[in-house]
Amino acid sequence: MSYERSARYYDAIYESLKDYRREATRVQQLAREHGFMSGHRLLDVACGTGLHDQYLIEWYDVEGLDSSEAQLEVARQRLPHVTFHHGDMVSFDLGREYDVVTCLFSAIGHLSSEQLRPAVATMARHLAPGGVLMVEPWLLPDMWNPERVLSADFVDRSDLKIARITQSRREGDITRLEMHHLGGRPNHIEYFVEHHDLTLFTEQQYLNAFRNAGLEAWRDIDGLSDNGRGLFIGRKLAG
């Protein structure tokens, strides 16, 4: 899961595509509805550049974790008083517990089928009793649309121009994304390609991973946005 080159363009692209405040508000609502925790500590796994975290800090003492140093650099500039950790979602160990742990924007899809269970178990180990884990999935297998394999995103600002065209294809339970970036700032234009492989986990695979980690688990169909992917929620039993 590498966004080292695109990190400098990430916010400009996605802030025009997603309502991060609305999604953060929904996280807080779901945590209050389903959790039995008494504290307000939240860990955002695969936090990226901190776009959700800038709103989650309204309700929580937030920490973030990501494997991309380039994205963490952006997050630290945005939220200098928030602690951001560099680590792998499969095996990180921060030595503390949180009332809410999130893994949003389909970051979980970057894992292989062998990594899903240990990653969910790692996140669950960081939950305090009564705490809530929320994982926003990548596409479920029946959501794959073979007719929509090409997409484009554009940013047109006076100081920044971006054209990103993504070609995708499916190979078994893997979706392979090829993202072509053309970015321009005053006195500098660059072109590069990023490749991302995301796994099409089934609903049962997610639920099994949660339950194997000792969590009560269910799928919230509505999720955080209208993308149709929903949200998997797990609660750690108190006591």
C-alpha cells in the first residue's frame, strides 16, 4: 500500500470527492450507539494524510497509524498536536488500548486473503473492553462492475492541476488498479503511475475475521457514505 509519490496530490483529489466531516460525524454516532466504552481515545489505522482525523479530534483524543511515510508527513503538518505512528496494520503494537479503532476508506482491501484475520486481530487487541472497531471494506465480490474499468479525476486550481486516470481489472479475487497521474505546479510538471492491488473479500470473510478476534460483529449496510460498501463493526465484550 504505497502512496509515496501521490501523497502530495492526495488531498486535492479526495477532498473534492468525499465529505470527510460527514463521515467523521457518522463514526462518532456509531461509536456512541454501539460502544460501552467510557473513554475517548481513538486510533485511526491506515490514517493516510489525516483527512478524517482533522474532524475526529472534535470528539476524541486521536492517534493515527499508516505505512506511508509520505502521507504521514502530510498528516503531521495538518495536525501537529496529534501523534501519528509509522507501522503495518497487520502487526503493529502500540502497547495501549483505545475506545474506538477505525480503518476507513477501504484501506483494508490492500491486504491479501492471508493477512485479513491477523490484521483484524491486531486491531482488536488494541481495543479497550466495550470498545468498537469499524472497518470500511473495499468492494465485495458481487459489487465488481466489469463495465466500469476506467475512471478519471481532475483538479483545476490556479496553483495546481491534476489529471488522474485509473484503469482497473479483476483477476480472481484481486482488483488491480493502475493509476496514471499527471500533476502540475508552477515551474514543475510530472507524470507517474501507481499500482494498487485490492482484495475482494466476501462479507463472511470480514465477519469471520471479526469473530475470530473475539468481537461481536455485524455489517452496517448504510456505512459512512453512499458508495454502497457499508461498514463492518465489531464490539469487544466488557469484562
